[in-house]
Amino acid sequence: LLSGYLRITGFIPYLSSLRKLELLNLFFVDAAILMGILANKKIFGVAYVGNTTVKNLQTHKDKESYKCWYHMIRRCYDGFNLSKHTTYIGCTVCEEWQSFENFTEWFNENYYEIEGEKMCLDKDILVHGNKIYSPSTCIFAPQRINTLFVKKDMNRGDLPIGVHWDKSRNKYKSTWRDFNSKTKSKRFNTIQEAFDCYKYNKEKIIKQVADEYKPYIPKK
């Protein structure tokens, strides 16, 4: 029994330690319990907790820090996750952040909240095409901004981002989300026309959303 938390009565014997961790995470078990089970053990073969213990994870912010760190490690190094989310293939976590103890120091200095918004650790806004999670390449951003920079490579093949081939119309389809996150689309005869349309509208939305959040986001 971990005082103040849930009682863990046992696991199915044949599950690996990492799979047990994933099951705990999927069922939203308190992060402090995870720390008590996995202290100083390698997570996904690369990451480790450090000197942090269950007693150090008493506040909501501490627990959010661990969850953020764990999901970052999982995105980069969990083979099952990479098979489902191929855009993270090749992404890595810098050596400093492979230690939760180090990551949580940065988290406490940089994390902020906006009322009514879900905050995300973003690696794409500061450095275009970035594949490294590190103190110099990451910031926290509202999910609404974070999703503007997410690339979806599925179903478009070799076509540019934002462009798909519409078989039913025999035209290239440009697709984007407007300021209110509603999907918009337009069809063109050429790839370039479709991409130019996507690029124009994407940049327009990014500017509108960035201007809306500018008063709330700390300068990096």
C-alpha cells in the first residue's frame, strides 16, 4: 500500500514490466504509483526516473510533469506506439531529458496554464522539421496551437502536405481547418494550385490563432 494512493493487488504474471506500466497509464493510475514501481529502472530501454520518489510527487503539477515526461519517452521509443503513429519514427529525446529528475526541473520553470485549455509539450513550433525533444527545441503551447503544426502523412502518398487526390472528382483536393477548427476543402487541376491554397490558408489560420494567444504565452 502506498499511503494516500491506490492499492495494487497484482498483475498478470506473463506481462512485461513495460506492458504493466502501459496498462497503468491507460487506466489513468496516479503517476505517483508509477514512480514507486519503476524508480531507477529503464523505461522503454532509455529513460530513468533518477532520485525522485513517490513523496516528491504530491502536487498536481508534479504529477502532470511525470505524465508529460512519460508520454514524451513513449512517443519516441515505444515500438508499438511508433507502429501506430509513424510520424514519430526518428524522433529522439536528448540525453538530459532521458532523466525525469532533469526534465521536471525544466517543466517547473516553463509550464504555464491558460484557463479552459489543455497544454501540450511541442517540439515543432520553434524549429521547423525538428525531431529532438530538448530544452532548446520545446515549449508548452495550448493544444489548439499544437495541432496546427501536426503533420498527417497518411493517405496522401507522395503528395505535398494538405493535398490529396480525389478519385471521385479526378482533381487534387486541398484540405485545411479554419479558425474554428472546421474542415474546409477546395479542388484544383494541379498539385501546385492545391498546395498553394493549403499553404495560404494554413499560414492565415496560424497567424490568427497566434494573435489570439499572444497575450497569454510567455516569451521563449
